[in-house]
Amino acid sequence: MKWRGARGSRNIEDRRRMSKGKTGGVGLVGILVILVIGAVFDVDVSSLLNATGGSSVSSSSATLPKEDKAQGEFVSATLGYTEQIWDEVFRTQVGRKYNHAVLVLYKGVTPSPCGNASGATGPFFCPADRKVYLDTAFFTTLSRKLGAKGDFAAAYVVAHEVAHHVQNELGTLPKANKARQSMNKTDSNRVSVMIELQADCYSGVWAQYAESSLGVIEGGDIREAVNAARQIGDDTLQRNAGSRPMPHTFTHGTSEQRQKWFARGYKSGRMDQCDTFAALN
Ligand SMILES: [Zn+2]
């Protein structure tokens, strides 16, 4: 993806220079809030935890390492592209103004109304403050542990989290989360899969506009995103963790489904092709 020199987003909340001491541990309150508010957690990193170094860091120094600076610029450029694109898609396909999301960049651990964000949670969207939480260390996990290489794999992760914000703006997310509260676990997981596959489809719509409207897609980018979608399918993650895939526990969809829905959004460039709730019911 072409991103160097891009204007970037003004909606980055950079907490990477904050000292870690302030944030404390996850209290019971934090855990309850997670259950009530329905944050959208995207990767079950529990099987990778000893290897992710999620609680490394950190310093309260005023300067960031070069690599962090570059990753911050990459995320800012990507978030900026999501703003330009969803502005356009909302105008032309929804007939409404798009309110931009805020993306919190952090290192190690940081508080959120949905509980602490950390290496253990991975990136997520918190509807309570309408913010995406991302530690760019996850990109290393994505590339090295999950087998999803390339800058567009990372861009897809940002686009997917922003897609949850889009669902929240449209009312789809709160409606689905409310319905899930009165369901048994298996049914609740099924609705979760619908939410997640729709976010993948919206990420595909975003990728289509990144190509045709912004012209920032490079050779191999789409393949990187499709591969990422495959590597973080529930069946693949469970298999890689050494267990037999158990479909009733799936919350994000199989590798095949995730690739398929991303591709559907990408090929059509249309949000109305992303009705996973109708398609999977
Ligand atoms: Zn998601």
C-alpha cells in the first residue's frame, strides 16, 4: 500500500509515551464492563500469549524508536484512508454523514471503558467510547506468529476494526449485541460470526475504494489481505493451537468464510453485498 507522505488522520490518540505505571491491573469492574458493553475483540491470542511479549515496555521517555514512529505513521495514513473512503461510501451508498472513529495507539497496556487493552486482548473496538485500541506490536504477531505477512495484512486489521465502528454508527452492532444478551452461547457465537464476517466484507469494500478511488493499492496487497483473513479464521487458529476445530465455539468465522466475505466486499465495492445477517440465518 502506498502510504508514505500521506496526509494521515487527525484522529489518532497516541498514548505510546505514557508511562505504564498509571494503568494498573484489570479490576473486577473492568471485567464486568467488558461483558455489558460488548467490545469487539478480534483475535484470541491466548495460545500465543507467552510469545507475543504483550507486556514489554516501557518508558515515559519523550522519544519513540524509529520503527514505532514509522508504524504510527502507517496506521495514521491507513486511518486517514478509512476516513476518506467511508466519507464517500456513506455519502453515496448510505446517504448519511460518516462520523470518524478515534484510534488509540498504545504500547503494553492502556485503560479503556471496555477494560484494559493489552497484548492479551489484541486490537479491538470499544463501542462505549467509539475508539479502536491498537498496539502495533500486534503487527509483528500477525506477521511472525499468525503467518499474515505484508503491510496490507496490517492495513486490513485497521480497516476491520474501523468496520466495527461503521457497524456501530449504523446501529447494527448495538442491535446485534443486545440480541446476543438473551441467547445461549452457541447462538450468541453465531451472531458474533455474522458481525465479524460483515466487518470483513466492509474491509473488502474499503480495499476496493483504496484501489479505485484513492489509487493506493500495490501489487500483492489484496493477496496479503485475503491471506490474513485466512490465517485468522477460527478453524485455522484452533488447528494451529493444536486442537480440533469446534464450530459451535467459532466467533469470527472459518478461514474460507473470512476470505469469501472480504472478497465479496472487494469485488462489489458495495455495502449492500455485506448482509451476513440475511445470508447466514
Ligand atoms: Zn472483528
